[in-house]
Amino acid sequence: MPLRDQDPPFRRHFVFVAGYDPMDVEGHHRIFQREMARFGTVWQASASCDAHPRRTPTGALWTACASGPGWATETCFEMFAWDDLVRADMRRSRWSHLRGGLRAIADMIATGTILRYFRFSHRYGIFFLLTYFVLFVMLTAAVSAGWVAFAAAPVSTLPALGLGLLAAAIVFLGLMRTLGARVRLKQSLDLAEFSVDFVRGRHPAIETRMAAFAARLQAIAAAGGVDEIVVAGHSLGAMHAVSLLACALENDPDLPQKVPLRLLTVGSTAAKFALHPAGARLRRAAWRVFEAEPIYWVEFQARDDIVSFYKVNPVTLRHAGNANGLLRPFVRQVRIRDMMTPETFSRFRLDIMRLHCQFFLANDRRATYDFYAFIFAPVRFEVLAAEMAGPMAVFGPDGAISATMERGAA
């Protein structure tokens, strides 16, 4: 039944953990403002948020409101930020990025992790090797340029060698500034190095940050005053979302009984850590969250997104198709192309990172998944997630709640 005009707004605290991205909270706030407006246009809703984010000990937050005929929601959107750690990684020299990236690929080969990637998700295996293929092409071009300069030099051997090395360095640095920047090679190399260090417990700063995130989540739950708390993680942030929840549960096993606690993982790369032989503690974290039955966990995956694992259960690491909404974790496959207009998808179809990021953006058109519906929809998280039609089952053409929907009930 539709909401009555006098019903109070549905109140939600939405926590978001981004992936390996140097963007600060101000940048995420600007994206939120833009995508919030897109959500309102697509779903015929009015939406607004604070003009500026407010700092917290672990990031920043802002209040956002949405409404439509007979319904209203109020969401405290909070960033659990770790972009400062990413920027610290990326400020290093190019040679440091190169050494770290090569050390990471050597680890992945020696441990057989790459073979497991291809076994569980050949798309992700291809994506992982793309970084090194681009690096190989650039190094090959640089060596070739150096050899040509050496062979063509009308001078003695030693000056010719110097000329060849200079030509190779110029070509390599030039390709890093052009092709490398376009495909985000430096960020990809840093991500590979970070991933190996994280799975092996060699990044104490991120472990400290996870403990701070867990403490902040406990404080949010203790404050109450909301209908539900949603913790959402995108890409590598999905693994962090699981880790911080596991840490919070370790600190307070009764946490899920204090307030409805939900987990949303999208475009997840958590399996890449679980598949590494050194990833035992991360596998335990996933099982810890899974065993906390009051936590309703949903993971969305897409065939169009080769940056994440497709049809892989994030806990058991077994094949996962579209499951019944009563299962945990509820794994759903959706299509990114359905979220975009044909023109937009055509423009970005070869931009794999843009497609990957669609998971935390608003849609161009109505589809069975819309990240901002989990932020603004005036129904409980599990109600929206269990609907195979997603927000299309919630919102009518005029933005009113569908007659089959009742606020807070399945």
C-alpha cells in the first residue's frame, strides 16, 4: 500500500567505502550531488543534500533527503575514507611504482594466484594481466627505440650506448605520460603492489584504518536513531567493508542486535585476496560476517565489468548464479548496459574503469539495479534487494511507491 502523507521519513545511515582511488571526500561529495540529481530525474523524485561535507574522525558525512508522492527518506551518507593512503602510494617515483608492480606479479606467479584467477573468473585474470601487457608493450617500444638509436649513432661504442639509453628513457617516460596516464598504469601498478602487501599483512596503515572504521561503525550503531545502517563497499572497498564489519563483530558480537545492519558489496574484488594462499585472515573475515545471520548481505556483479569477479560467491568462492533473496550472501547478476542509455554505453564500452565505476553511480535509465536506490528508497534494504526487478518494483512511473509495496515490509 502507498505511504501516507503523514508518515515520517525513512531514516538510514549509509556508509560507503570506495576502492583504490585517490579521490578525496570533497570529490565524492561533488559526484554525489551530480548523481543524486540524475537519480531524481530517472525515478521522478526530489532529492537534495548538504552543500558541504562535515568531517568525521574517519572521513566525512552529509545529510541527504529524497521524496516523492506519499513518501520521504532521510539518509546520513558517510564516507569511510582511505584516499590519503592511496595518494601516499601514488606520490612515489615512477621507478618505485615499476619495482613494486614487478614484485607483485612475481608473487602472483610464484604462489599460483594468477592461475586461480583464470580458474574462477577468466575475465578478471585478463584484466589483471592487462596492466602488465601494457607495461611490456611500453618497455618493448623503449628498448626498440634505444636499439635503433644505438645502431644509427655515427660515434664510438660508449657514446652510442649512452645515446641508446637516453632514447629508451625518453620513449618510456613519454609513453608513461601519455598512454600510461590514459590507462592509469601507475595506479594499476600501485594497486597490484598494495594488494599483495595487504594480503600478506605488510600494510600496517590499512590495518589501523580498518580498526578505526570498525570503532566508528560501533559508535554509529550505539547512537541509533535510524531504521537501518547500510555498509557498502565498491571494488577493493568491498573487501574493506567486510573486514571492518568482521572487526566490529569481533569487538561486539551483539552489534547486529542493536540496529538493523546491512552489507552491500558491488563490483567486488574481494575474491582476489581470498584466492591468495596468504589470504586466510581475509577468508575468515568473510565467514565471520556470513555467520552473523542478522546481517543481510547482498553482492551485485556484472558480466560487463571485467574488473570484478563474476558469478563467484564471495564467501565460499564457488559458482554463484542469481540466487533466491533469502540466501546469504544474496548474489545477483545485473547488466551495466541496462543502466545506461545505448549512446552512453557505446561511448564507454571500451573504458573498463568507467563501466566498473557505474556500480556506485546513478543510472541513466530505470533498471533492476541502481546504487542510489539503496541510498534513497523508502523501503528496507532487504525488501529492495530481494525484488528481482529492484527499484522498478518500488517506484511507479510518477515516483510514487508501487501499490504492491508497503514501507518496511516485504
